[in-house]
Amino acid sequence: MKNIIVIGAGASGMMAAIHAAKEGNKVTVIEENNKPLKKLLVTGNGRCNITNMSWDGDVIRGSDPEKAMRIINKFDHKKVIEFFNMIGIVTKERNGWVYPLNDSAAVVAKTLISVAESKKIKIKTNQKVIGVSKRIDGTFSVDVEGWSYKADTVIISCGTGAYISEEGYKLAENTANKYNAHFENFLPALTSLKTNDNSVYKWAGVRTEAAIKVIYDGEIQHRQRGELQLTESGISGIPVFQISRYVSKALKKGRKVKVIIDFLPDYSEEDIKSYLEFIRENYPQRTDKQLAAGLIPERLAEHITSGCFDLDDSIETIKNYVFRVSGTGDIRASQICTGGVDLDALTDDLMLSKVPGLYFTGEAIDVDGACGGYNLQWAWSSGKVAADAASKED
């Protein structure tokens, strides 16, 4: 029997705790927030996008995506769905994205907590871990303010500072640095992009289909398409989220980044001009402002044309709007972050190579995914893999 401490009661931490509590192991979860799975409650807009059925393309990113996928495949999306079905969460698929049948992240959280309680796992909330050290006898000291826990094995599953997490994410960095493991600084990902163009406030609140291209180093680096959300300071929405981690890294390196937006991706400039000529011929009384309203949202047209509605001169801008990026959304407004402990410093079971018995999971590791349940899948997989290794007898 082992005494195992899991630091962080998020998705990966709770999954790790549940699977570590086998064969009589004593498991304690230490959480800085006032309740476990706080961030899970807001995933998928409260519906909890548990995983995804499609794994083609650039969906897992970080220091070593191939190694991350090997770890994910040990407890893949099919096994995750089976796990949730076995604990009472029936799932459904929506265009490949997997959700609980009742679309309730709250029920997922309550069920995981119930499973943990049934396994006699202790969950200590409102406790901030300030340090982890290995003792001479091979055990670990997990220090909180005013107290130290002793453990045979430690699993660090604290978050990143994105969205809900408090300051506990610094523990992963401090511990990695303590044992000379490379740690990539956290940067915002799955977040909005901002511009210094103060006039964009005119389009705030608009949602519209668009295609975007990210350009830096003189080349198109990434493409996305979907519903764009226009804000008073920039752009947001899933297409932006999907490329934001790359923009964060480019900006960190001092590169100038711009996004080219096509607000009418299904139509060429020639198509638009032909359409306008037809409408003008049949309805000559219509103003350019009225014509624009038939093509793009009015507030967007107001911004693009500076209120003049010279539509002929604006077609090029509608098809190739240049959005100069000045920054990303704040790290606490981001859904996740890039960065964390480099996978090269960890074994295939996510143990820190230099420190037997010390594991990392979830957002503490330099692995991040695209929108669509990929980050939760990484949380479930990494938690399970680390727990299986940590719970084995030496």
C-alpha cells in the first residue's frame, strides 16, 4: 500500500486520484481552490466537451506532440467514453465532439467527486502547496502553509493560471526548476486576439462566418474558418482560439503578426461585384449602405467603410481585411495555456526522470490541444497514465 498525494483537484488530478486509489492505496488530493473541479464546470460553455472522436491533423501541440499522442493512446477517447459510461455518465456525439447526454458539466463534476468519495479519497480544499521535496529516505514532503504531508509518491496536477486556477500553477514551474527540468513559460492559448486599432469598437457584438489567415515571417502560417466574434478590442471565436497559441509564441519572440480576414469566404470579388451590379440595375434607389446590409452585418460595414459606405472601394477590404495583432487575451481569460514541464524531462509514464516517484499531469506539462475536447482528453489520459505508474508497488 502506498501513500499517494495528488496536488490539484482539476480534471487530470481527479482522474489520477481515482485510478491511484487501487489495491488499498491511500490517496489525498490537495486543492488550492474552495472546491474540486471548479474549471471543469465551465468547459464547453457548461456542457463539458469530454473528448473528440476525430484525431486527424494538428490537434495536439507542445514540446513533443508524438510522445503526447503515445500517452493519450494508452487511455484514448474510446476508453474515456467507456470510463464515463461505467460511472454513470452517458455520452453523445455532436459533429465528432463528445458531451454528456444531459449537457451538464456540473453532473460530470459531481459524479467524479462521488466516485472519489466512494474510494475513500480525501480531498483537502483551500490549501496551497508551497513546495515539494524528496526526503533522504525516498519519501516526499508536500508542504502547505503551516503543515507538511508525507507521501510515498506525488502527482503534480495543478493548472496553469488560465481561467479559474489561482497561483498554484507556479508549483509546477518551481518544482521543475528545482530538479533542473526544462520548463516552458506559460502563455495564453485558446484565447482572443487584440489590436491597437481603437476604431474596432464599432463592430463589437457582431458574429459572422469568416476565413482567417495568420501571417508572420512574411508567410501564411495558419488558416482557419468558422464563426468569428468581433469585440471592442479585437477578434474572438473558435477560429481565433485554434490559432491563438501560435500567435502567443510568435509575439513572445517579437514577431509582427497580422491576421487577414475574409468576411465573405464563399464569394469571390468578381461574384460580389456582379451581384452588386445586378441589384443596382434592378433597385437603383438603394444606397450603398442598404446594399452593404445585404452582404455583411451593419456594424461591420460601418467599421470597414468608415461610415461612408463606398461599397465598390470596400470589396477588397471585405475580402482581405488586415487585422494587426497587438496582443492576446489576458492569461486569466484564456481557456488554457501553452507551456509547462517539457515532455523530454518525463518518462512515458509521466514521471520526472531525475526524481523517481514524482509525476506531472495535465496542464502542468507542455501539451495543449485545439478546441473540441482535446485538452480534457489530455487531462484524462495523463491523469490515468501517471496514476497507474504511481500506484504500482516498487
